[in-house]
Amino acid sequence: MRLDFNVLWVDDQPNRVDAQIKRIAKRMEDEGFQFNSTVCKSINEVREKVGANVFADQIDLILVDWDLGGNQQGQHAIAAIREDVPYKDVVFYSGQPADELRKLAFEAGVEGVYCANREDLVDEVLGVFDSLVKKVLDLDHTRGIVMGATSDIDFMVNECLLAIQARSDDDGRQALLAQARGFIETKIKGLMELAEKMGKAKDLAELFEAHLVFTAYDRLRVLAGALDSQAFQAHKGYRESVTSYQQDVVPKRNALGHVVRELRGEAYVLVDGKGEVYTLDTTRDLRKLILGLRADFRGLRDALRVAGAGTVAPDAARGE
């Protein structure tokens, strides 16, 4: 399971489903997931999309209209889809009552699909979503979702820093490098002191404090400092998102990597080394926060790429 919930939507009149897409997206966002729909208007478009193995692997649900126009019907689209994506859930819908649609689907030899009237489609999709999520959304899986999503953001931080470097002149690049080296040198000094201390350790627990250098947290500090410089004032609005991720997400992400599962009452919870408890509700809130910040990091990365013509000299980047 990912932070994204991807739907292949087959309807020859995509404008008809705009309002439904918004309703579904809002509900899924409330649960900490992003709804992404790829709309195909014809069976040929379906074949083009599902023929790409990467896209097929990312489909979570398929929605198919019964009447696709031009003498094409939904069962033909489902047959084409199942050639490449045989095991995904399908919701078949039309303007007819669901019972009538089930009968038509049966007569057409279409099996193993959900059927819904167009007016009830949103509720049907959300019901399938809830069912799919409940199958996998235990505490261990939701921890994996958080880890995967934050890894994506960490990669975007790298891309943002490289874009800033590309836009900078020699002085600006040296300023960025100097700040990064400063963090690393401080860490190395600390590690040398820690190594000396560890050499005298008399208990394994004392050895658990050793960590790596120039971490994702350090890179966020460099990025926040660059966005605070005069040369990147046009992008300074993103700095709040960078620091929010740094302060509100990274510590929880790191803690989730070292939690233990405990039974509290009748439910399992995750407990970190400081005794903080993580439940399905708290991890859902964390997913929602990550969703918004992920969109901001994408916006920053894209803005830096678009604005990449020419070079500018940022002020010496400031650490946090």
C-alpha cells in the first residue's frame, strides 16, 4: 500500500465524472491518502495505458462505464484491462439500477466486479477503498507507508539542493558546499569523540548512540538556509514547509523506525523509546501532514527547475 491510491477510470465523457472525482479525493485525503485518477475515453486508450507494465503495477482500482459510445461497451474494456491487469478490483457503473447492471454484466460474461448506479458510484468506490485499506492498514503497514512517502520527500530535497546549486554562481556554490561540509565536519568530530567514549563502553546499550553523517535532517537545514537567502526570496514561501517537515515529520519518521508493538487494552499500539504511543489515528494524521508537505516539496522542486535559466549568487546559507 502506498500514500497514493491510483484509479484507472474508463468513461467516454470524462467531464461527467469531475464532481465525483473531487468528492472521492476529499474523502481519501481525510484518511491520509491521495486519490489519483487516469481517465481513458476509449478501449484503445485503455490498451495504451495498461500496456505499460509500470502503470499496471500501480493501479489500485478500475472504474468502467457500461456505455462507452461508438458501439463500445464496458465489458469490452474490462476484457482488455484484464489481459494485463487480471487481479484488480473493478467497479462497473451506468445510469441503470445496480441490479439491472449486474444482470447485464452476467449476461455479458463479466464476473467478479462491483456494480453501481451512477448516482451511487462515489459511495461504492469509497466502500471498496475502505475494504482495501482495512486489509492492509494495520500499524506495521502504515509505518511502511510513512517510511516510503518520507523517502520520496528526502529524494526531492536532494533534487531541490542540486537545482539551487545549478542556479548559483561559484560563490553561491561554495557557500552551499561550505555549509554542508560544516555539518559533516561537526558530525565527524562528534563521532570521533563518541568513538573514544564507545571504546570505554562497558555495556552494549552505550553503543546504540552511534549514527551516520550528513543526514536527511542536515540536508533540510541546508535547504532551509538557502531559501532564507536573498537570492531565493521568490521561493521563500516554501521555507515554512521545509521546516515543518524537519520539525514535525522527521522526528516521528525516525521514531517509527525504532518502535515496538504492544498490546494496550484490546488494541495494539506502537511505542517508541520515549514512551510516545502511535495509534492508527496518529499515523493517519501523520499521513495527512505528509501529503500536504509532499505537494509543497514537489512545487518547490518544479519551481526551481523552471526558474533555472541563468545563475544567481545566494548569500551565505544560514544554518538552523
